[in-house]
Amino acid sequence: MKREAKKYNTAPNLSSDTLFHLTGCFDILKSILQNGIQPRYIYEKLPGKKIAYFTQTICFCDIPLSVIKEHVNWYGTYGIGINRKIARDKGLSPIIYHHSKSPIFPKGNSIKSLKWFEEFEFTRCLKQVRGKQMFFGNNDKPYWKWKTFYNEKEWRYFPKKSNTEVVQYTLEIDLEERRQKLNKEKLSYFKIEPEWIEYIVIKDLSELEKLKPILKLYIKSYEILMTKVITFKQIKNDF
């Protein structure tokens, strides 16, 4: 019997048919499955200037499972992956990455630059190609780590009623305090339907029993949703 070479596309994927939203704890994943995802206020620093903006959004990344493990240290070992085509139909869209030399954007942190970003229709879609991200240690003191944000290939969902606020700042800690204050407001939910779900990411199999009662709320979809569950341990070891 002659062996014939197959023609499957086995080249590495740079994108995915799934958009992932990662989070840091099981209780938030539980809330996502029960209620949906809350659009939260974030801030983004604009490169090369002391200007930032606040906007209300939900962030997803368009990266395959083989790459997603690089991002769990930043965003968490729990998450949900939804079908990219459905996500697009629901209004999600890729953001715009830029840097301090990007030609169309003003330089410096003058009032003129501030006004330009206030009037620019897509300011809420801007993100640095690379920059420092702030974290907090056990003593609540901030520290920073460099990250190439471009590798995340981020997509965002924006609520219909969402504002973008552009500000000048001196210290990043002031931006964080403002973000926390904004997120104390009553926030809506972006409901995730079970048929959208491609993956449910938990930390390890010990949490599967806690997950089952939540998935059983979707009586007709329970068995299918159980096949979508994958652990971070599997992703780390097998992809």
C-alpha cells in the first residue's frame, strides 16, 4: 500500500479562532459564567508623554493556546475563550498599537496634544507597542515590569454608553487611584452565551468539581461545556 502525504495545514498559528479573556481568580470566572463580563475602567498611558486616558471596556487577546501561557503571569490562570467570529459580530474589534515615533500622533504633553487626543475618535483604541506595567507587592508598594503589549493582539468590547477621559498626570499611582474610584460605579454586564464558548480555563483539575454546578445552570449545554474545560496545567505542559 502506497503512503500518500496529507495536506493538512500544520504551520504555527499566529492568530486564533478564539479570543481569550483572562482573570486572576476562580470567583471572577464563576461570575463571568453566571452573569457575564463587566466592562471595567482601564487607563492607558500614551507613549513619550505624560498623557493617559480612561475608558470602560473588556479586553481580549487574539492568540493561540500555545502562546497564551506567556500571559498568565500578567493576567491570571483563569479565563474564557469565545468564538472570534461571534465576538466580531457582537462588536469586538482589534485595537491600534503605536509608539512615540508614530507619525500621525502629536508629541509631548502640551494642552494642544491633550486636546488632540480628546477629539480623536479612536483614542480609546490606542495602546503602546511596549511599555512598563505597574504592579503592587506584598507591602502595597508599586513596582514596574516591561511588557511588549503588541504580542497580545488585543481586541476590545465597548459598552454603548461609554466615555473616554483624557488626562495629564505626574505619577502613575494617581491614575490607579482614579481607576479604582471609577470602578466603584454601578457597572453593566456583557452576557456570554454558552454557544459562544470555545474554552473555559481553570488552574487545575482540583477545581473541576467547583465548576460543575455552575455549568449545570446551562442544562441544555452542560455536556458540551464540560468538553470545553481545559486547565492551565495542560496548557503549560502540552502546548
